[in-house]
Amino acid sequence: MGTKRQHDADDGIMVLISVYDTVDGPKLRALYKKLNCSKFEALGVLNFLWLWGLKNADKDGMVLNADKKDVERYLQGVGAGCTIDSERIVDALISTGWIDTDDKGLHIHDWSQWQRKKDSTPEVSPNVTEMQTEMSIPEIEKKPGKYTSGFESFWKEYPRKVDKGMAYKTYQARRNDGFSDEELLEACIAYAKKCKEQHTEAMYIKHPKTFLGPSLPFTDFLPKDGEKIKKNDYELDDNPFSKYIDSE
């Protein structure tokens, strides 16, 4: 699967559809189960939706001067030979959260994650999966330092600092899912404390992008019954794995 590219007719800047390995998670599974189709078909539907969005949505994913029927007609037009009714496809995209609806109309969910403009082909980080090598890489990986304060607090406390760019992407995805900076930091501190107490070897500590991944393993470390994890329960200076820590 290659990078989907399209030129903006107004400014000549290349527009890319970014597909990361994190797309292969619960939401994609919900879509292909809803449609009773293959994962290949479901991912293809999403790519065509995002390509359509390049010409028909604003920077925030708001679909401009179009409604559900317009999306249905587009998918029907590009889906020659597809046995799944286009109305069913759009209903499934809405019910599984790939398209959001409100009184203003349709919005492509997390649109900022799936498209961006760039004047050249992005450089590829050496620490990406095979799928990510073929796709465009988040701008944030090329510009370290452009992180939110909430993420920086999380990163400071996390016991294994690997692949900061992808960690930030998954962190932002969880923020978009509704988890707060405070919840993610509390889960991080609780996990770090457990690793310290159990003397977990660094190689067995989850990468931060895995800890924050779409299967939500970090939720196992959220406080229960209103209990709050205090930062001073775990101090980075006491981290037995500090020798494994990379700056990025």
C-alpha cells in the first residue's frame, strides 16, 4: 500500500494521506465487522473517504456543502464491483466513529491525523514499521520539541524513553479519545512505580507507544476508587533503568 498524494490546485503544495499502523485496532475491527467484510476492504473504504476529504473537507474535517448522500454517491462511484451497499458503508462509518455528525453536518473524525500538507516527500525515521515506511511520517517526528506540556510531563515520568515521535502521536490519539493529560500521567506513574517495585528489566518495559496503544493497556494503571497516584511515589532519579534512557 503506497502513500496517497494529491496536489492542492491553489498553492501547489503536496497533500498526503497518512496511514499509520495504529489504524489497525478496535475501530477498524468494528468497521469490518459492521460491514461483514474483510479488513482489506474496510481499510480501502477509509482511504477513499480520506482522499475524498482532501477536496471536500476543511482543515478541521468539516465536510463542506455536502451531506450523507454525497458521501454515498462518491463511494458508490469509486466502488465499482463492490457488493456492499454504499448507504450501508456510510452508516457504518458513522456508527463506528470514523465520521462524526452534529447539527452543523458531517465531520471526518481525527482529520488532522490523516492528512497534512508538505512541499516534499517526508523523511523516514529508522524506527518505524514496514507499513509506516511506505506511508508519510508524522511531522512531529521531524520537529522534536513541538510537544504539549502534558506529553512532556508524561515523557519525563515514563520508565523507558523510546521513539518519542510515535509516543506523542499515540498520546494525542488517546487525548482525542477523551482521556485527560492527568489520567495519562497517573497511569504512567503507576506503571513506572510497578516496574520499579518489581525490578522489571528495561527490555520488558513497554514502549510508550505500546503502553498508549489502541488496545488501551494503560487503563489497567488508572487509579481505582478515587485513589490518586502522587508523583513523589516514583521519582525518575531513582529509576533503575535510567542507563537505558535515550533523550529522544
